[in-house]
Amino acid sequence: MSKVYFTDFRTKVGISIPEKLKRLMKEAGFETLPLDHKYVVIKMHFGEFGNLTYLRPQYPRAVGEYVKKLGGFPFLSDCNTLYPGFRKNALDHLQCAAMDGFTRDSTGMEILIGDGLKGTDEVDVPVEGAKYCPVAHIGRAIMDADVYISLAHFKGHEEAGFGGALKNTGMGCGSRAGKMDQHSSGKPRVDLDKCRGCHMCAKECGSDAITYPDDGKAHIDLEACKGCGRCIGACPFDAISPLSYLANEILGCKIAEYSKAVVSGRPCFYINIINNVSPNCDCHAENDAAIIPDVGMAASFDPVALDQACLDLCNAAESFRNSQVGDRYAKGAEHTGNLFKDNNPEVDDDSALRHGEEIGLGSRKYELIRIK
Ligand code: SF4
Ligand code: SF4
């Protein structure tokens, strides 16, 4: 059984949240990592420009300070996106990060985009025991680091159900080819009976794959579609879903296999911050209201146990009425006890955890240790 350390956001006068995060990391065994004179990548998501739910720069700053105190050389990293947006190449990505507040001054570290200028600087990493991805394509700067730290914003996700350590690691460290590889099963379809021709989906599609022929309804060109899933979250009428009902399940399995490629054979540590729990990914240039109140911060050496614990903590929280999931409940949707599935019913939020455990990435059984 893996240990997951947790603290909420209550503080006493004089103790900041970043200080509390360092205390959590210490209790979780952070100082046992071999950091002295090692290159340490802190993998996070800088938020698409316009989104306001990504983690503030004070969180990576705290992690970086702690790494430096223990003799390590930290840097911040993320890989480019599959879809056109503000993070599709290193120049735009760095500009977006700066506009979202991530600079050398604010974080105390350099930022290296993991897969380089155009998303092609990658390492092909064999994945032992893989069912879907025997070779994973991972951003080179991330693979070059001696120690890997995942610093993830835990929130909802329109394809994976939730985003945490596994999503931040598996999908987030994939180069553009790696992201294509993971998304390739997830091309969507439109339910024409539900579609109202509002054009919201085409605005989200960076691949010009959605058109509106004579019937005025959305039609997806599956040749042009990259399977990024953004249109699924964009449709206010739930008219778009994966073409294959297995697509989201396979996506989760691939995320687990890519995570294994990133973390195997080197020291790793994982932190999830459960605040601003938006219904969808920080990849959106907007964010809907949080679906539950802020929960806290959790850390572990086991990414599967960490995500499972955070999932359970979120499931135990009371959802907000004025939110995406609240709207679904108001329309009569059942409270299943699975918050993220209630939030995005088409998702499979179990497969990454299940497959992660199957391939030896970690354990779903955990002991939750609460820190004041
Ligand atoms: S049609 Fe949807 S899934 Fe396909 S590329 Fe466009 S936004 Fe992404
Ligand atoms: S967002 Fe949904 S309802 Fe609007 S055009 Fe696209 S599929 Fe149709």
C-alpha cells in the first residue's frame, strides 16, 4: 500500500500556502530524493492564455526553492500542444507562460519547452509491458533530466475524466507525435439530432475539421481531425462524443503507458494541487466555474496512488450547484458518487488508474496521511 500525504488549505497566521506545500513535501519524504548536483525537471502546465485556473507560479517556485536547497538544479518544463493554440511551439509557449506569470523572476528557474521549438525534439522510449504503445515519444529535455517531479493541477477533463499526475506526465510529456499517438483512438462524432448548429465546436477546432453543410449541423472530417477532443468540451448541447466507445478507455491506458515511459528508471516525485477544480482542462482558453470547493494539496512517490487519493477526496466533496456538474444534477442526472463522470458522462476516468496498476506504475491502494 502506497503512502499519500495530504494537507488542506487552512493556514495559521505567518504560514503561507507555499510554506505549507514544502512542509507537505518534507513529510512525504522529499529529502530522500538524490537531488544533489542533479538536473531536476518540474513538469507542469502553464495554462492556455485566457484560462485562469492553472496553478500560480508560487507553487513551482516553492518546489524549485526546495530542490535548490537540497543541491539540485531545477527547471520548469511542459511540451507543446497537439492543436493550434497559444502553446503550439516553443516561442508561443514561452510567451504564453510569461503572460500567465511564469518567468525566471517569478519562479526562480529557467523554463525549457520539453519537445523543442516545433514539438519534434523527442526521445523514443520503450515501454515495458505496454499493450498499446510499445514505444513512447517523449520531450527530450524532460527525458534528459536526472530527476522527474510532476506538479499537477488536479481538475476535471473532458476526455480523461480528470487531470492529475498521470495526465500531467503521460500526455503532458509527450511530444507532438506522442500526443497524436495517445489521441489517435479518440476522433469524435456528432449526434445530428442533438446538434443545434451553434458553431461553438468549429471555433475550438484548430484543424479546420468541422464544417456546416446544407443541413447547418456540424460535420467532422475525420481525415483532418487530430482527435484532440477540444470540440467535445466545447459543445454546450452534448452533441459530440468519441467515435468509438472504447476511445476514452484506450486513451487512459495510453496515458498510463506514456507515464511509465517518463518515470521508469529514475527518481520521481508527484504533487497534486486540488484547487479551482474546473470541469475541463486548463488547455482551454477559458474556464468554467469550479465544480467543488478547493480541497488541498497531496504528494506521493506513487502517481497512481496519488491520483486515486485525489479522486476519492474530490468524490467526497459537495459539488457546487452553479457549475457544469451542478447543471447536470439540476436536469435530473444521477449522483453516482463519481464526480468526474457525472461532470463529463462520456469519459472513462478509471482506465488510466487501472492500467497504470496493471503495468506496475503504482498501486490504487493507499494510506492517506493528513498533515496539519
Ligand atoms: S474535430 Fe474536434 S477532435 Fe477533431 S481536431 Fe477538431 S476539435 Fe479536435
Ligand atoms: S457545438 Fe455542438 S451544437 Fe454547436 S454546432 Fe457544434 S456539435 Fe452542434
